[in-house]
Amino acid sequence: MSRVAGVILAAGTSSRLGSPKQLLDLGGKPVLAHTIAAVKQTTLDPIIVVLGHEAERIAARVDLDQRETIHNPAYLTGQSSSVRTVLDVLPPDVAAIVFILGDQPLVEPIVIERMASTFRQDQPVIVQPRYREGRGNPVLFSRALFGELAQLTGDTGARPLLERHREQVRLVNVSEYARPDDIDTREDYERIQRDFEARQGRPR
């Protein structure tokens, strides 16, 4: 079985919010803890958490036990620096990476698992979920693109590769799920709180 890694990107400064969004409370746990818990329900291996801004504070409050955690010293230069930092430490037998945003606590484990399963079956270059609202995160990139990922700069993440290789993107239908929101503003956080509360007691 092809080894697919999970990389949780959580190094950002939360500049628009004014406080570390990784540590915002959601049902009594930090937002990042929910994202990690979702990824732990999948077959992704290894699971790597990338920290940067307020790394020590986050590590003190979020249970990172049995997760490989790396620090991105260049986090101020944007999300692409976290991608490059991960590639430097990735085991050589990893065939693909799923990049998960640390501020998307309501990401569905089954969505991630369908992406990994699609890659293992057909080895597409890129796998992206298609929610009821359209395409979204997380996104899987095969080793064939690791060289291009290593050349990324700025704060766009891997978006340029999605554009450059749009004809090679394999879409996985997950239209029974809503596209997970990320947290950039206080309004985003309040909306996710409402969504989280609405899910409580609901079968997952």
C-alpha cells in the first residue's frame, strides 16, 4: 500500500484575528486539537504538524503526543515556507502528501480517507475533494510534484500547482459534505462555533 503522509499546516500568525487561531476554544478544546483528531482517524502516515508563530505556546496547550512536530523558522514568509520545511524531513518512502489546514477543525476524516484511497488505487498526480459547494481543501500531491512544491514561494501555498496542473487534478466526489471553513476573522470563528454545536449528537 502506498504511504500517504498527512501534513497539518499550523504555523501562521493569525494576523487578521489578532490571537493564535490554533488555540481558539471549540467545545472545550483548541481548534488545532480538533483538526489533529480528525486526521488521526485516517490511514495517513506519518502525520506531521508544522508550527511556527507561538509554537511553544501551542505545543503546551495542544496534545501533540505521537505526532511528529516540526518548527518552521521562516513562517513569516508565508505558507510555502511550511511546505518546503516538510519536504526536507519527509521519509523517502512517502508517495504522496495530503496538506490539511490547521484552522479547519471541521474537516471530515472520511473525505481525507477517500482522497488517500483514490491515490492508492490510481496514483493521480493531484487529488482534490469536490464538496456540495465546489472544490476545496485538503489537497493531495503525489511525489511527482515534490520538486515543484519545493520551489514555491510566498503565501499562496500550493495554489500555483493546482493551476499549472489543473488538467491532472482528480476530483473526488464528497458532495454529501459541506466544504470546511477556515478561520481568518472573528466572524469565521463564530460561524464555525455554530456549525460545531449543530453537529453535536449527529452521527459522523
